[in-house]
Amino acid sequence: MANQHRAFALDYGGFQGELAPILRRALDTGDLAPLVAFIDTHRDRLRDPDTGTPLDSHWRAAESAADAHRLGDLALTAYYDPAEDIGLGDGWEEVGMDLAREVDQDVDPLIGGEAFGPPDNPFDPGKLGSYLRSWDSVRQQRERLAEVMAGQLWSDTLTEFDTMLRTTDEQHCGLYVTF
């Protein structure tokens, strides 16, 4: 089975202002206490990233062996809704092939985004790749795609990709992509 491209409209500004420094420190140092405190403080805003169910008061028992990646995965749901997946599913590889034919650059960052965290331990709860994009980055990517594809017939997969970008751009949101 191919890796599934999952993507979510993300309150990137909120993430940068609140969670980013805490998560970066946890990834860099292994000190989970501030991340746990963030989850406790914001538990009413959080959901299980896999099921979308609200995080209950017994979340610590279920996450007793969690690391910074898993705890960050929980905390990040303060900025997106896990039930609102707008990703490309298993069609992401076809999008990559379509993009590779049209652009003269590595297409992986176009489909994903930027890794977050220290280079030797970037945030990656699923261990298959996780990426973040700011709203500016989403808008620029959408404009670049339109420029590259101007006057050409778009494949269905590139249309899906554009729809994903348009959805987040119109909401003035960033994007969280995970595999």
C-alpha cells in the first residue's frame, strides 16, 4: 500500500506564536515537560490526530511512552481539525510525476512543505514525513502552479493539488502535510 498524503488547513500563525518554540525545544532537548504542560493547558482544544475524538482527561495514561513527536502530534491539533483531511491520498505520487514534467526543480518540497524542528530530529510523528507551510508559502505555491500550468490542460491530479492549495489559501491558512 502506498503512503497516504494527508493534509490539513493549519492555523500557522497560532502554531508559530504558541506551540512552535515549545515543540522545537522538546525535539531538540528531549525535555517533554513544557509540551505536556501545553497539552494539559489546551486539552479542551485538542483531538486525537488519528481518530479525531476529543482528548479526554486520561490522555496521559494512553500516552505514557510517548516521545516529543507523538506529544507534538497531539498538541498540533490545537491548530487543525483531524477530521478535515484535504490531502491527495495515494494520488500524491502521480501529482509528483505531473509536476516533475512541468517544473525544473525537486518536486518533493512542492508536495510536502518544510520540515519542522532540528535537522537531526525533525517533527515526524508517523515516521514517513511531516511538513508545514505558512499561508504565504501556500499562496506562493498556488501562484507558481498557475504560472507553470498557464494555458495547459491540467491533469485531474494537478487539479486536486490546486484545490488543496486553493482551499487553504482562501481560508488564509497554512498547511500541515503528513504521510
